[in-house]
Amino acid sequence: MNFFIVLTLFEQLIKVEKNCFEQENMERKKAEYVEKMKNKVAEIHRLAEEKRANVKAQKREEFLGVEETAEKFRSRGVTPRKFFACFSA
């Protein structure tokens, strides 16, 4: 074989190997990015769940306060003054 033919074949082989290495590198970066995004989504879901739990606890406390106030009015047998504001004098 001619030296130049061997040299061009060797150059082509190097190009193919370089292309494969770049492709593997891109696939690795893509996998890392996908993992990073999955972690971000999981973190967002966790934070949202915490906020939902906080809001639910606040509503429960608010409801208990309203129930206590209602029980006080029931025990006294009176209605609140602002209950029928349109009929107040």
C-alpha cells in the first residue's frame, strides 16, 4: 500500500474515534442534565407539598377559632351584632 493511502485511512479513523468520543460526551452531559432537572422537579414538588401542609394547618386553626367563637355565642344564646348588619339600627 501506498504511504499516503495509509495516512488518509489513519486520519479518517482518528476522525471517527473523535466523533464517537464527542457523541459519548454529549450523551453523558445529556444524562447529567436530565438527572439535574429531575432533582429540581422533585425539590419543587417537595416544597409545594410543604406549603400545602402549612396552608391546611392554618385553615384548621382558623376553623377551630371560628368554632370556639360560635360555641361562645351558642352558650350565651345571642347572635353576633354584625350577623344581620343590614337590619341593625
